[in-house]
Amino acid sequence: MSVLKVLKYGDETLRNPAEKVSKVSAKIQKLVSDMFDTMYAYNGAGLAAPQIGVSKRILVMDCSTEEKPLPAMSFINPVLIKKEGEFISEEGCLSFPGMTTAVTRYSQISVRYTDVKGKTQLLSVTSEENDYLCKAIQHEMDHLDGILFIDLVIDRFSAKALLEANNLPAIDPSG
Ligand code: ZN
């Protein structure tokens, strides 16, 4: 078991687009397992590899609740092949401890990805079926492109106020 350090907002690594995984090797499987250990240690529901400083297109997620039990999931090289509709989603992020905010997400998605055994999988979910899973996939996938949920806050003035209230640095001017 390895719990890795989660990078906080302000770390430049979080802004870098991650690279595709070419092969699901034993090394990648170990990384996925360490990512689960880290996510659970921080009480998170999702974690993307860039958050632990690894620039690879990998996510882990556990959106299981009492009402809607779900297995823990890992996604390698996920791609959104369908994105339609919209819903308002209240979110937090392990890279922004203690902060939550509402952002707009697609309400119907299909994601194609490779699982930890190297098999291609397809998952479709709507916010109506499971808003928690629907938003978590989109939130974590954004991390792979260097996009953070603060970027999706409706306007720059609310984003600024929110960051200031949480003693966090301003959104990078280059962004
Ligand atoms: Zn996040």
C-alpha cells in the first residue's frame, strides 16, 4: 500500500495535459492501486494521475453510496464519445481542500476507456440515473487536460471571490 502526496491548487503540474498510456503494464497497474490507496486515504471519491504528479491519462473513482452501490472503477485513456444536455453539479476536489462550488456539466455522457486489465470498455451514465458518477467522471477527466473545476465557475468575479475566501491563489492569468 502506498499513499502518495496529492498536489494542491497552485502547483503547475495540475495545468499540464497528461499523456496517453501506451500499454497497461504491471507498472501502470501498481500505479492504479496506489491511486486507490491515496484516494481512500484522503477520503476522496475520485483522483486523477496529474493530482499525484504523474502526467498520465488515468483516473480512479469510487462513487458508491448506500442508495446506489457501485464498484470502485479505474479509467485508462478515457474519451467522452457522447456529451449532451447540462446540469448543475456541486463539487469538491482533493487539490482544493475544503472548497466546494457549483459548476455546469453534461447531463448525458458515454465514456470509452481501457480498464486495468487492458480491455476496452464503454460506460454511459446520465445525471438522472446517477449525478454523483456523472459529475465525477467529467471532473476527473478534466484533470487530464489541465482543467480545474474553478475554471468552470460561471464568471471570473465569482471564481476570484471563491478562491480568496479559501486563501487560494488566483487563476493563472495565462489560463
Ligand atoms: Zn479534482
